[in-house]
Amino acid sequence: DYLDNGNNKMAIQQADKLLKKHKDLHCAKVLKAIGLQRTGKQDEAYTLAQEVAALEPTDDNSLQALTILYREMHRPELVTKLYEAAVKKVPNSEEYHSHLFMAYARVGEYKKMQQAGMALYKIVPKNPYYFWSVMSLIMQSISAQDENLSKTMFLPLAERMVEKMVKEDKIEAEAEVELYYMILERLEKYREALDVVRGKLGEKLTSELQSRENKCMAMYKKLRRWPECNALSDDWQFYITYFDSVFQLIDECWTPPLEEEHSLEGEVHYSIEQAVKFVEERITEESKSSRPLRGPYLAKLELIRRLRHRGCNDEHKLGDPEELMFQYFKKFGDKPCCFTDLKVFVDLLPSSQYTKFIGQLLGVIPLSAAAEGETALPEDIRALQQHLCVVQLSRLLGLYHAMEKKEKLSVVRELMLRYRHGLEFGKSCLKTELQFSDYYCLLAVHLLLDLWLEEGEETAVWQCLTLLEEGLSHSPSNAQFKLLLIRIYCRLGAFEPVAELYSSLDAKHIQHDTIGYLLTRYAEALGHFAAASQSCNFALRFFHSNQKDTSEYIIQAYKYGAFEKIPEFIAFRNRLNSSLHFAQVRTERMLLDLLLEANITTSLEESIKSMSLSPEEDDIPWKDLRDNRDLTVLFNWDPKDRDISEEHRKLSLEEETLWLRIRSLTLRLVSGLPTLSHSIQPKNSEKTAENGVSSKIDTVRSLLQQLEAAVDSGKKFLEQKIQYPVLGPPPTRMAGFFSNGSCQCQTSLFYLVSDIYELDTSGLEDSAEVQERIGNSFKSLIERLTGVFNKCKGDLIEVRDGTLKTHANLLENLVFLVETISITLWVSSYCDSVLRPFKSNLQKKKKKKKESSVAMPPVFTHFLDYVTDLQTLTSNVIDHIKGLEIILTALKLEDLSLKDTLLLQEEKKFTKTVQGKVQSSYHHSIQEIGELLKKRLDTIKKLKI
């Protein structure tokens, strides 16, 4: 009970009391171990657990408790050993055998699962156990590296095992038929699979609607039996296959046999005339039905599109696409799906007809104006939906993009008027429901974004934020408002409001991978270190629990016979493990921890040790990286040429991977620093090679070469000057890293490490050249750092002609400067650790010889000058930050009248809120950066040899 209530200390005390009375009570020992594990005493817990495990207990309580403990320790492999021992002692226990099978399933030991399944079946001949064994064979075939082995050994064996059950007429459940179908499909025995589905066994496939038909269709497609595909098609989900099959048959010049049936499934259509007739018949049928169906009308448009694509001018038999779309709008225009239905077919319209087409649609919407010259507004929700559909189509056809600035602004005003008018229809909406007119507000914001990003209109971006905040106040659950606000605030360099918006999105499970990039890309880059740490933790918690959760899903799938789901779960787990976002978050999280703690609260060496970092190891699956980001999460009505394309996705993945490589190599180089400090050996002795340090410097040098190569690739990539669409993927921090000089600074720091190491091994006497090199490196480093600092100067927020302009790049540069100063310090501590022993040796010599003038090697003065300069530079940066803070605090934003007097009174209220949020966020960033630099300055002061 104490453990369940989280009172672990009491649980340990109670277990101790019990153990005093009964020394050998296994269960009490394990429960005590669980208490110890949960209070952070992992080693004690493990020792205690192993004591019990060594006695190979067979009582259920001890086994269950040990299973819980091992799971909490993330050591599922220990559970298998536990039940292997239990099964040996109690060989006929069905329960222990099934626990053993599930333990193997958790660690993916498929061969042992197969054996455990058969052992179970021999004890208790139940079908599920037999098929567990069959499924384990399939899993061996999926995980086999050698495809040949999978198709010649594992799958045929699985097939024979199922056939044995079929012959003995022992197939009982649908899951068993599914498994048989799965084996035949993987063996590419499509004809046999088809026979199974169409035969007596297929009658068991009842849990999903049209399960048999779908499986038949899949097999007909694989077998390229187009006549059957064609005859089966009589449903919207089959229309596409129907068209595919008709045109395949036309291309193959297929004709039906004279005497017998056309195909197994009945009559076949094999000409355009028949396809046209088929679609017309569906429409005639639909017109008689009580409930209007969209499928037949869209099928007609799809057929026209395909005929055009093939260059057949038969479309006149089907009518004019413009007229058909108009009729479709009249019938379904009040449905929110009307826009997405027609979106696919707008390229059938000639661009010269766009304006006429939109005018035609507007003509049939019942709108009424209160007075002459006023905007005509809809009287009910149906008319509002129809009008919204037309506005979305206007944007999609590029009519808004072609407008002049003045026109765009008047459209924004009209859209916002319609938005506010539409709110009347949603007065009874709950907080969790969206307002009917929300899209008007979004479309107005998209127009303003065009003005900001294409025409450099600064007031437009503030108006965007104002309208979105207003929209959010009426529709607090609208995720699109929140996502767009997140993107715009981040572009302006204000991260503070973003954290709250993101948490109100309540991202669940997989969304941490698909939309988490919106948060992690900007948090640290804009100086919100605490928030960055938190957002990385959110994501990492999800990725780590994925391992554990997926094992549980797989076990449930075995228990309930959902065999076809097991490979899906495993593919899902692998996809998450090789997620680009997972690799980025892991790397950035470790760099961030070092930035905030190394040589401040703990030494660099301890920090690296606690992260189990090693310069030799690279745990990123570069070849298998998967981009799981959802780049279309923001609604978009842009025409095709402005929308995000496949090319953009590829380029963004390439850029993200290059940047990840640079960050990962930087992290590994930093983790190599503590490995170089070593106890001084006699100069040039053989021992230095033996004690592993010289191989460590080789690792560092090799990583440095890789970093140079990655930087070159990054520079080449940036030469393409790629512009992603406004709402497409956000660019990485790579461009800023190169342009502000941080990159050159960091690489030269790692070259300095190599020189210092050389000095360390060759000694002070014969190293004048190296000392010279080191002295020059120190000088150029200070110059470079000063260069980076100069790129951080300027106002973060400035007021120009009554308009606010933010300079987010200055913030990003400041963060890079702090990162670079931190790396400089870690390298300087390494220099310090090498020079200190030399200095004390020289002083000892001085005392022995009693001379006052033992010449000091130049490297000491170089180092002292360098540390003094570094201290001065860091103090200057801190003063600069204090200056920025004073300016930010003094900015009286409320006195700003945005020069656009179009703003209504209620909008002005939101504008103040928005500007306040941006100002406060910048203030927060500056404070966090300043605090961190002060801690770093304290470390510099300790660097006096």
C-alpha cells in the first residue's frame, strides 16, 4: 500500500520490520528493492534484487514484484532470465510459460518466442499459442537482414504450419485467417491469398467493413487482373481503382472472351464510352437518392482530368468542368468540405476564367446589405459557409496575390467585418467549439503576412498578431490561431508567449515528434534557456517512453490475436528511434546542459560523465534518419507555385541534417576535452602512447576534420539561397552561425587544443615554434570574439515612424556569442591545466638555482594577456546587455500610435497586449543571457596560472 501511495520511505521501513522476523521472505526483499529504486538508490536496489533472483524463486508474488522492479530499471532482459528459471522448476505451468513468452516479446527475441509458443502449445493445445509461434516466425523473417533467408526458410515454415491447421480443419478465429493471408502476401503468392479470401476461410473476415472486398481488390491489383478490379468497383473508395483499371485495359487493348463470363467478379468496362456511361448512371442514381452523395460528381471531374491528361478530347461528352464545378458548388457549397473537394480540380479551369468563375459563384449566394453601398452579409450559417468557400477559392486561384497593396488592405478590412459579423451565429458555441467565421480571420492574416514579407510593411505583422489574438479570445480552442501565432512570434524573436500557446495546444503523444520542432527550433536560439530545457524534456520523455509503451502494445496484440498490427508497432518504434527530431533534441539538450552547468555548478568532466558522453561514439542513425515533422500543420490556401513542394521538404531535411552534424560534432569535440588531461609522463617516453591519451588526441583531430567537412557542406548548401514558403519549414540556425563568425571562432578553438596538446607532450624547451603558434591563436581568438560581439550591437526593438521593428537576429547572435564564450572557457581551462604544472616546475628550478632570472617562456605571458583580454571582453558584453535592458525597460510602447488608423478601438486593446508580450519576452531573453554570462565571467577570473 505504501508503494502504491508513493510513500517509499515507509515501504522500506515496513519491509525491514518484516525481514527482521522472516529473514528469507523473498517478496519483502523485492518490495524493499522497489522502494530503494524509487528513492534513487539504484545500486542498492539492484544488489538486493539479484540476491533474490539468484535463489530462482517460483512464488508468484516474488516473480511479479521482480518484474515490476526490472521494468522500472529499464532492464527487461533480466525478466527473461527470471522466468526461464521458473519454467525449469515448474515445467507444466501455463502461466509461467506465457509470462516467459511475453518477456521474450519485450526484448524482441523472436527465435526464443517461437520455441516458447510451441512449448506452451504442447502443455495446453490452444490455437492462440500455436499461432503465437507462427507469428514469431514471421517476425524472424521481417527482422532478418538477409531477404533470401526470410523467403526460403522462415516464411515457408510459417506457411506449412498454418496449412497443417487448415488441413486438420482447426482454424477457429479471424486472426488466424488474417495471419495466413499475411504470410501468403509476404511470399508474393497472390493467387493463393486470393483463393483464401474468396474461399470458405474468407467468410471469417467480418470485423472490418468490406474487409474481404478490400483484400480481393489488393490482390487483383498485385496480379494486374484489371478486369476484376474493374468489375469490383462500385463505391467511392473504388472509383480511383475503377479509372486505373479502365485505362489499363484500354492500353492493353483488352477485349472480353466471347463465350464465358468477363471475369470472376462479373461484367468489365474496357472503353472510355463505358466509363462515361458508368459515371452518368451513378449521377442519375444519386439524383433519386434521399441523401445527396458527393462521390459521383467528383468522379465525373476526375474522369475529365484523366482524359485531359491523356490528351483525349472526349471530355465534351461529360460537359464543361467550369459548369460542373459551378453545379457542384450549388449543391454542396454550404458544406465545409466543398473547398477541399474542388481544390483538387481547379487546374481544369483556364486562368483567364478565374475571375468570371468566382463572380458566378458569388452570384448564387444569398447575401443582403443593410443599406446602399454597405457590404452584403450572409443571413444564415449556410450562406456564410458558401461565401467562405468562395473566399478560399479566390485565394487558391491567386486572385488576392495579384492585388495592389491598397486593395489587399481593403480586402483585409472586409474579411474582418465578415468575421465579426459571423460571430453572431456562434454565440451559443461552447468554449471548445470553433466559431463559424474563424477562417475569415485566418485569411485576413495570410493577406497581411504577404504584405509584411513581400513588401516589407512592418505595421502588417503587428496587425497579424492583433487579429489572431482577437480571434483567439473568441475561439480559445482554435489550434490554427495558436500555431500561426507561434510562427509569427518566433519570427519576431519573442519566445515567451510561445511556450504558453504551445502548452495550450495540449500536444499528445506522437505530436511531440510531428510539431515539437516549432518549439525546440527557437527556445534556446532566442535565449530562453529554462524553457528550452523544459521543451527538450517534454520531447525526450515521449521518445524514451515509446520504447516501453511499444513493447506493451505488442504484447496486447499477441494476447488479442491482432497479429497484423505487430509489424506495424515495430515499424512505428523504429521510425521514432530514427526520428530526426529525436536526434536533434538529444544533441541540443546535452549542449544546453553543458552551457548552463559545465564549470559553473559541476566540472566539465563530471557533466560529460553524467551524460555518458564519449567522443568516439556516435549514436545518431545518419543513414536511416526519418523526417517526421508535419510541415503542413498550418492551413494554407496558396496556389501551387507558392505552396510547400516536395523539393522544399528534401532541401529542409538536408539543411536540418547538416546542422545536426555540425552540432553533434561540436558536442563530441567538447566531450573530448577532459580525456586529454593526463598525469604528466616523462617527456617523449613510450608510455604516452600506451596510456591511451595519444589515441584520444587522434580522435579529437579526426573529429575536427569531420567538422571542417560538415561546415564546408553547410556553406555550399547556403550558397543556393533557398527561400522556403512563409508557412513552410523554418530555416535552421546555420546561416547565422556562419555569418556572425561563431563558426570560425569555434573551429579555431579546437585547433588550439591540438597545439596545446603538442606543447604538453614536447615540453617547454624545444617548442618555441608551437609557443609562437599558440600566442598568435590567442590574439586572433580575441579578435574573432570581438567580431562576433560587434555583430550583436544595435537595438533589439526600435521605433521607426511610429512603427515597431524587432531585430531577432541580434538575439540569435548574442546566444551564439554566449555559446562560443563557453567553449572558449572550456578550452582555456584545458590550457590552464597544461600550463600550471610547467609553471610550478619552473618555480621549483628557480628556487634550487637561487637565481632571480630564469627566463619565463613566452607562452605564459601570451596566456595571461589572453585571459585578461577575455575578461575585459566578457565584461563589455555584460555592460552591453545591461544597456539593452535599460533601453527595453524605458520603451513606452503604450505611447505608440500604430500609424495605421484603420484599427478599431477593440483592436487597439489587443495591439497593446501583443506589443507588451514581445517587449516582455525580449526582456526575459536578455536577463537569462546576462545571468549566464555573469557566471561565466566568474569562471574566467579563476583562470590565473
